[in-house]
Amino acid sequence: MFETLTKAPGDKILALMGEYAADPRPTKIDLGVGVYKDEKGVTAVMTAVRKAEQRILDSEKTKTYLGIAGNKGYGAAVLDLALADSVDRSRVRVAQAPGGTGSLWVLMQLINRARPGATVWVSDPTWPNHNPIAENSGLVVKTYPYFDTVTRGVKFDAMLAALDGLTKDDVVLLHGCCHNPTGANLSPDQWDKVAASLARTGALPFIDLAYLGFGDGLLEDAYGTRRVIASVPEALVAFSGSKNFGLYRERIGAAILIAKDAAEADVTQSQLLNIIRGSYSQPPDHGAEIIRTILEDPALRAEWEAELNAMRNRMIRLREKLSEAIRSKSNSEDFDFIASHRGMFSLLGLENSVVEHLKAENGVYMIGDSRINVAGIPEDRIGDLADALLAAIK
């Protein structure tokens, strides 16, 4: 049977990780892998997470199954965190899923059950995994304009014009905040206009909320999601706890659906749970119970929010320092956009030959499209990084 197969293409990010690990140069810089790193270059366990884990260890009495929908306390806590009171909860259902990726997958499977072969519109560019997940779910992928390669901001007029041309048969995948890979984000006013467009056309909003709290704050980052779901009768949200709780390897996410009424929500949820049962059957509990424990305890939640604020502010500080270093060394504002972007990523707009040069000559590793993870910037070597970037683009 297997002789019919050909080798699948390798994952470029994983390959880059291997190259970086094999590079013996002590001055190498990893700006590629999309995980948060502290000032020591470590993806550390948050102190609130450690405390929650200890509580779980001390109090856990069983390892029995959770049920198809997962940890119900976790689901309720995530809805409070992400949606607050922006929508009538009788219309909302949630199921725990293995990471934000798993949430995207089960929700795209749900879309294909509801509307086989539907078109999903994704931003140009978007997270590379969006396309294969949609295509493997039987959906058709098309793009709407998003990133302006000249200004390094959002090409909003073109984006809105594309959204205004959609119909109720279309699905629009939106990054809730901290756009990956560009770092360019919608303003509240732009979110208002997107919400109004979706309300007019009837296109289904599908929000990937992977970086809540990494941009401008928990409330600020939730604005777009809450504004959109408050404006439409139906919506989908894929939530991830990997980044804001530092739980990458726990694979903890949530698939959220908003229906026009409670009866339709129940029917739709039954199909979602049927999809889950026929794939991974039931989710694991550890990551979900960590998040539930933190969000339900005022002291732990305050500690987590303080840690999250420190992570976000550090990334903003690194952005500002790198853009200032480049400006002072080049007397040019060409890279000032780095300071205005938010989240872990910025798309620098470098040619692939420049990216390869930086890797070979300076040990600076980034994705081939020149996406950088700003959390990987060593703060004490920002000047060196600025020098390397400027030398490479001459």
C-alpha cells in the first residue's frame, strides 16, 4: 500500500530549528520559532502555572475521562475571558480542543458539514497552517487583501472592499489580534467597519484568537472579537491558551460557536461533538485544568495577568529599541513599523536572499518570508542585530 506514497514536503520552521540547533556559533540569534522567550532565551513556566499545577497535584483524585466537550469549568472560564458579556450566552457553545490548531480543525470540519466545499477567505498573508487545515477539511481557500508591503501596515480599504463583496455562503477567517505573520493589526475603528460589513453581507466570521493579551492588553486585544460577535447572528472562534499561558506543549484550545438562538446552538454543538468523537474522541485535561484553576482564583489570576503584562511590555520594548537602533544607525525611518506592530511577530519585507545571507554570515535565523519573532531578540545585542540587518540590505 505505502509504495503509492511520495515524501511529503518538510516543515520549514522545524527545519530552521534544526539548522539553528546545529549552528556552533555562540553569537547566533533565533528569530524564527514562534514561541515566547524571556531575557535568557528560555520559554519559562509561568509562576501562576506552577502554583496551579501544584494545587492540581495535591487535589486530583481521578484520571477518568472528561467527556467529549472537555473540562466544563475551563470552557466557562475561557468564554468569560474571551467574550465577556458581548453576546447572549444562550447562543454560545464551547468545546475544549487540542490547541488552537485543533480548535481550527474541528471548526473547519463543522463548516464543511454545514456547507460542503464552502469558501474560506484568509488574509494575504496568513498563518501557513490555515490553508492546509481548510483544504484538508474539504474547504476552498481564497485570499482577501491585508498587508501593505510598502507601508508595512494594513491595506484596509482594499480589505474592506473585498469583504463587502462577499455573501452569506462565504466564511471570513480573521486574526483576533497580533496578526501572524505580519504583526500589523486592525484598529478599533477598523474592527467596527469589519463588523458592520459582516452584518451587511451575512458572511460567517471565523476568528483565530491565538494571542490574546500579547498585543495591547486583554481588554484591548479582545475588542475585535467581541465587536464582531455582537454584530452578527452566527460566528466561530478558535481560542488558544498556548501563548498567553505559556502552555505550548499542553496543547490547550477551545472551539467556540455562536448561533442565532439556543436551539440552533444545541444542534450545531451536537455536530461539533460528533466530529470530536470521531477524531480524537476526548481531550486531555492537564492544560485545561491549569487555566481553569488560574482564572477562577482571584490571586492566581492577578499573578498571571501581571506576568502576561510583563511579557507583552518586554516585546513592545524590544520593538522600540530595535527600530530606534536601526533609525539611529541609518538615519532612515524604513523600519519604524517594527515599533508600531504588536504581538510576537513582524514581517520585515526582506528578500529571501537577504534572509539567507543573515543566516550564513551573521547567524541570524528567521523564517524565509522574513517574519521575525521579536521575543527572540537578545536585548543586549540589539545594536549588533541592527548592524547585521543594515549591512545585509545594502
